[in-house]
Amino acid sequence: MTTALSILNSSLYEGLAFGLVAIGVYMTFRVLDFPDLSVDGTFPLGAAVAAVLITTGVNPHLATLAALASGLLAGFTTGILNTKLRISALLSGILVMVALYSINLRIMGRPNISLIREVTIFDWASNFLGLSGLSLSIVVAGVAALVVFLMLNWFLRTDIGLALRATGDNEHMVRGLGVDTDKTVLLGCALGNGLVALAGALVAQNQGNADINMGSGMIVMGLASVIIGEGIFRPKGISWVLVACFGGAFVYRLFMTLALYTTFLRASDLKLITAALVIIALAIPYLRKRIRHEWIPPATRW
């Protein structure tokens, strides 16, 4: 019973923290129909910026906001490559991801920065709330997730947010209505990567270190969370879409944790488990249509 509760609590924290990554991926992949692979670079970017600032004595709240700003800038750069230099979305994300590896190393000065003896937002919250351990992690991640949820739920219903959502549905129609789609793409890429960098800053502060390789596989994890969440919740409105992202991240992390508790799987099998989960999540809608004998569109090629 204790083990099961520990697994659920751990998965809940990770679902809240990595749910921010899922929302960031949703903003680009689903809202903009923009295959942005720079996520693998912006996650450790947020961790690196927050860690460096905290170790130099900067307030952890300001360091976390700076990490968010760095992600916004990285996403903006990806959008610039696509909209202004006319580089394909896929290649733009890959170029920024590759460049960020060197930039993150330059920021950190070394592959790993320890935050064990530094004051983070989790330490601040512990002193303020009197909590510790997983309970503290869940509360801090929950507050961050709630703030992001409320702000995005409001923003995506505004005129700018509706234009952003419409750009991914039919860019030519939106451009015909007088909307500058280049600006909406820039905004969407910046927001998505900003949320991913924020998640990186939170995770680094909670685990007590920032590592240059901590962003490996984030894009797959985020996409898997989005797909799983959509399959389980079948969201109809924007509020439920955001809930589905967090829910999908929770289910994904829960499956990963349970898989590691089995005797025949190792920690080195995590990428294999991730690939299997994504394949299953992607195959379920297809198999459902095959069973119902519904029309199935050709596979996408981008």
C-alpha cells in the first residue's frame, strides 16, 4: 500500500511538472501544426539558466522567470528561422536544438550544476508551508500548473489566442482575413518553448541539479502525453485540452514508473518503453476506425 501511494504521488508530481512540457508541445504541434523539435534543447536551457542564476545568489523566483524568458527567446528564434528565413519548421527546430546544446554548455560552464546546497523555490515553499518531500513537490508543481492553466485558458480565448488557434487550422484562410500569421507563429513557438523551459527550471530545482543531457527525449515524452491525454479525455473545449495535457503526462509517467518496478525491464529500457507507449497511443484511433470500417486518411508525411 505504501509503495502504491508513493508511486501515485511521484507520478502526480511528474504529471504536473512535465504537463507543462506537454502543453508546450501541444501549442506547437496541435495549435500551430508546427513540428518543433527545439523542445529537447529548451528544457535543459531553462534548467541551466535557473541553476546558474541561483548559484550566483539570484532570488530563485527571479531565476525561474529568467528561465521562462530564455525559453521564450529560444522559441522566438525557431519561429524567426521559419517565418523570416523560410527554413522548414522541422529543420528550424532541429537547428535550434543543436545550437542550444552548445549554448547550454556555455551558460553552465560544465555539464552539471548542483543545487543541493542552494536555496530554491522548493526550499522557500518548505519554509513558508512547513512541508517536505513529495508533498512539497506536488504543491509547488501544482501551483505552477494552476497558474499556467488559468493564464492559457484565458489567453487562448482572446482575439489573439483565437487567431493563434486558427492559424494552425487554416493558415491561408486566416491570412486572407488580414491576420499576420508570421506573428502568430512566432507567438506560438515562443509560448510553447517558454513553458518547456519553465518546466526544466522547476525539475532542476526539485531534483537538485541541472544536467546538459536532461532534455533528451522531451519532445517524445511531450508528444506521448498529448496523444495519451487526447485519447483518454477526448477534449472538446480548450479547458479540457489543457486538462488532457496534464492528465496524459500523469498517465505517461505512471506507466513509466510501473514499468521500472517490473523485474524484466531496466532503466536503460526507458526509451523503448516510451516508443512503445507512443506507438500504442497512435495506433488506437487507427484500429478503432478499422473495426468500425470508417474511412482512414493517408498517413502524414511531414
